[in-house]
Amino acid sequence: MTALDPLLEFRAEFPILQRKTYLVSNSLGPMPRSVPARLAEYAAAWDEHGVGAWNRGWWEMPVTAGNVIAPLLGAGESEVVMMPNVSIAQAAVFSALDFPPDRNRIVMTDLDFPSIRYGTHEMARVAGAEVISVQSDDGIGVDLDRLLAAIDERTRLVAVSHVLFKSAFVLDAARICKRAHDVGALVCLDAFHSVGILPVDVKALSVDFLTGGVLKWLCGGPGGCFLYVSPSVRDRLAPSLTGWQAHEQPFGFSPDMKYATGASRWLNGTPAIPALYAAVEGPKIVQRAGVRAIREKSERQTARLVALADERGYGVCAARIAERRGGTVAVDMPNAGSIAQDLLSQDILIDYRVGAGIRIAPHFFTEDAELETVFEAIDASLATGSWKKFVGSTPVVT
């Protein structure tokens, strides 16, 4: 199989693949086998050096870890910094902007991830900004012409997802950025569901801000999110959501803020060091595998998932056009939530979203036979009624 699919050689990097059918990298990527040693390295540094560990690389880790992520974004050295989560990263971006009455609009879609929508709406309320939410007609994608029309001379910020979280629909980020810049607006792109599963190039897109995380397709675990800020805007904006890591001389302990230059000015408080030790291991593997090869395989395997669903008459919450389809295919049928729990009880790892269905997410290490496995398990659950024992139980949360 490896001869036919060279990417399968990377299965050995993820021990859980020997025990479970892993089709949930859209929620949490599998742990690389090198992570326990890296976490032990963190513990040893703390044990041996105590507070001195800060002078042995800990303090710089938000930038050095960001340098591992940067090539996957087409970003340069010291242009990406690590954040605890995307909500904080996006809030930092928002906090750097003013919203004058004639340019106080923020354009989003109704399919953007709720955590980002919550924060944006609440911060907009405080700042006197207006959120324009472009609606989807089908719950899968957003009409591009409608989205572009919503971006006008009153727009200060366009804050949309590159790949929508429920349907994995890929928005045309290049056209969105061009339209925004043509009318003098900035773009903050949430790339959590794109980096690691399809090529992303911040320079080619000319995007102003890009946020994402290693939790999912980059197999880096929780607590490792990243922020890219374009050099064209990086040093002329000052985020009010800030902290001592963003200070020009943090150990001078000045009572007044004086921002550092470069990407560090976008940091805030003390970083989550253990998460950063783990965060870089998956991205290193993804770089070795090659994102273009990963994307090619993903397009083929997601097309097969759509075909398997169509053969059975299941609903499909995913784009039919390959270039608009990300790495996940959601399939829906009656009692899909209970069926999803039945699959999980058999160590077939997927997840479920109301309004989308069972989300199936093959990655570069996935065997083609595993696509058949998940549908055979769904068929068996329906045929035997084994899903019924999960009715009324706690919904799947992943």
C-alpha cells in the first residue's frame, strides 16, 4: 500500500492509528509518537533549571514555535507568533483597530465559528462597530458575490473563515482579500480548518491577519494557536489586548507600555510553555509529507466519501466542487447523532454536528479501506438497530 500511496509511511508516526480508525483530524489530530519525549524534555528543563529555564529558550518559544509553523503559511522568519487560542488571537487583532463612524463595519458570515462570532459581536458592541453577517442559503457555503458586495467603503475589517467549520466549504480568500483592499478594508482570515490540509500562502493572498491552530490538521494538540500579521500593518497598529511579552523591554518592568517591533508586539501575557513543546511536532511531520501532496490525496478521498454517501442516499453537507471542498465530508441520515455514538463505541473516531451530520475527516495517513470501514459501520448500525441503545444519551461533543 505504501508503494501506491507514499503518504501511508507516516502512519508509523501516530501510535493511535494502530488501535483506532482515526477520521477526526478536523476536531483533534492524532498525537505524534515524539510528543511524550518532548513533554518529558519540558519537565526535565523545569526540574533541572527551575526559573533558569526561561533563559534557556522558554521565553522565546512563542516566536521559535511560530517559526516552525511559518513555512506552512508561506510566512517568513519571525512573522508568526503563538497564542493560547484563536479567540484571543482574533481579539488582539480587533483591539488594535479603531472604528470611526464612516468606517465602522465588520463583515462576517453566519457560518463562521461561534467562538469568534461571540467575541466579535461583544467587542463590536463596546467599540460602537456594526457587524454585517452574510447569510448562507444552504448551510454549506456562502455566495461569493453576496459576500463581496457586503464589503464596501464602510468596512473596517473582514473577519471570515478560510474553510467553514461545519461543511468544510472553502471560501475564495484571494478574491475576498482583493475586494477588501480595493475599498480600504483589512482582512483577518481564520485558517484553523485550512492550514495543514490545503496550501495556504499569506503573501500570495496579501492577507493582513491570519489565525489558526495546531489542534486539528497539524496534529499539535490543544493550546497551540498562531497569529500572522502582515509586515505592512504589523508595526503601525498597537493591540490594546496586550501584556508584558509585547513590551520592548519586558524585564525592565516599566509601568508604561512601549511596544516591541515585529511580531512580538502582538503577544500578551506569559505563554503556555508545555503546549508549545508539543505543538511543533505535528507540523514538522506535515512539512515532511508536503501540503500539496496532502491536498491531492484529500481531494481524492473526500470525493470517495461523497460517492459512498450518494450511493446510500444520505445527505451530504460538503461542496461538490473539489476546489471548494476542504478536508471534511459531513453525511446525514435519520438518527445520525446516535449512529455517531455507536461508531465511537467501536473505536471509529468521527464527530457529529447538528445541522451537518457525521463529520468524516481523512488525513494524509488514512488508508482508503478506512473510508469503506466507516460506511460499513453506519450500514451495520442501521441494519441491526444498534444505534438505538444511544438514544437519549449524552450527545457527542468533540
